[in-house]
Amino acid sequence: MMKFAIRFFTVAAFGIALIAAPLLTPVHAAGDDNPAPPASSPKKDKKGKRSSLEQDRFSAGYRAAYTTIYDRHDYASAIEQLKALGHDEMAAVANLIGYSYRKLGDYKVSQIWYERALKADPTHVKTWQYYGLWQVEQGNRDQAQYHLSRIAALAGANSEEYRSLAAALEKPPGTGLVY
């Protein structure tokens, strides 16, 4: 009887865990247009564990920079905030720095940051999108088309990143783009 009770409770606990797992697992969209911080978290200790305090600080700083960019459009301040995080080697962070420099009109520095982001993570869809928009703004339509093909391979032609860059490419050259 005792073995039956143990098995019953084990199966019941396992069933509850299976049902609850989807409810507790966070879901994030591709790229970093989501205010949630990037999945890869900063700094691990000697045992490979992350400091939850460090992760919390990083997450709060990332969200603050995101708000500074997308809500306040204060790109210079956002660059300072992102660099202060100390994790500009992360694709999501480097991409937002590149985006901010592009919005400030500093295309050369923006390009450096986009390339840095892609070096850190060649599958970072949001960087392919933003760098593709950079290419369109610079008149490099063939390069932008290449970026579009990378997005299609990584996220599909129905993704927001693909649709955004495709729409920019549909506009005639010289059209004033605002992104």
C-alpha cells in the first residue's frame, strides 16, 4: 500500500509540473524589441552561476535604456545607459547602441556596433533588421536585400523584422525613411 501511495504522489507531482511548466516559462519575441532583457545573462561566478543581484541590476538597466530609446527617443542618454551596463559584448546591447548611434546620424559608429552585435551572435534577427535599415538609408540596397534574406532564413518571411525591412526596400531610393 505504501509503494502505491508513493507512486501515486510521484505521478501526481509530475503531472502538475507538466501542466504548470508552460504557465511559468517566459516567452520572448525574436530580437530585442521587447523590453525584456536578453536571454543570456551577465557575469557568472567561478562555479558558473549567475549572481541574481547582478542579473536584476542588468535587467533593470536594460529596461531603462530600452525605455529611454523607444519611449523618450533620448538616444545619447541611452548609449550611456547601455555602456554603463558593462555588457556591450552582448548582441542585444550592442544592437541597441548601434541603433541609437544611427538615430543620432552617426552612421560610421553605428555600423561598428551592428557588426559587433553580429559577431557576438550571427543569429540576432533584430540586428539583421536594424543593420538592413542602415543599409537602405545608406543606399546599399543589395546589402539590405542580403540582410532581408538572412532574416527570412532565421525568423521567416512573416516575422515583424522581415516585414519592416521588406517595406523599407519597397520604397523608392532616396525616400526619407524614418525608423
